[in-house]
Amino acid sequence: MTTSTHREQQIQQLRELITDIDCGMLTTTDQDGHLHSCPMYKSGDISADGAIWFFTSANTQKADDIKRNQQVNISFTSADQQRYVSVSATGELIKDRNKMQEQWQPKLQNWLPKGLDEPELVLLKVNMHKVDYWDSPSSIHPQTIGV
């Protein structure tokens, strides 16, 4: 099995784990070194390069945190299915109108009423490095996907 095939399988496995989970909790490190978390609505599917995309404003604490320290974590939970996913990653802020149009979903209008014309709108690209997940009520040990 080639490395790229293995990576594609890992990304597909993660897609299946979070496909029905729309929101995740993004954790960044603030200027004082404290952890800060906020909910994020994922935009679309995981891309072929293993990135998860979110819309945000460039004028937020999370954006400032990521500019200082790109290390982030995003966690997804489906409590009714007893599935928990923790993604260790780096975050990258991207202002690319074409990519924004590609990632836009009508559901996002709830949080971004002006759509793609929101002032200071940027994409947050979460580049995954490692994924730990628990998907069974009887398992206390995580399984790992090295992306």
C-alpha cells in the first residue's frame, strides 16, 4: 500500500467519524498562554489534503491567537453515538475569495448575515496532524489516526 493511499484512507476514516457533526470546539492559546475555546461550524467536507475549513472574522480573539501561535485543537462530539474526536492541528487564516465561494454554505447565513460580503471575513484552514478518537462506550483508550 502506498503512502498516499494510506493517507487517503485515514482522511476517509475521519470524514466518516465527523460527517454528521456540524460543529466543533476550536481551542487556541491566547496571548497569556491560556487555552481558549469557541464553537465553530465546519464548512463542507474534509479536503483531499486533510484540511477542515471554517469561516471566521479576522477581528476575533481566535484569529489573533492563531496569528501568534498556529497550534490548535478542534474537538467533535456526538454524545448520542458515543463518538468523540480530537484533532491536533495548525491553523492558517486565508483570505481568498474563490476559496470562500467554494466553501460557502447557505446554513452559514445564520452567523454571517452578509454572506461573503461580511467585513473582515476570512477562512480558517485547520491542517490536521494527529487525530485521536473514541467511538465505543466500552473503550476508554483512544484510537489514533496519524494524518
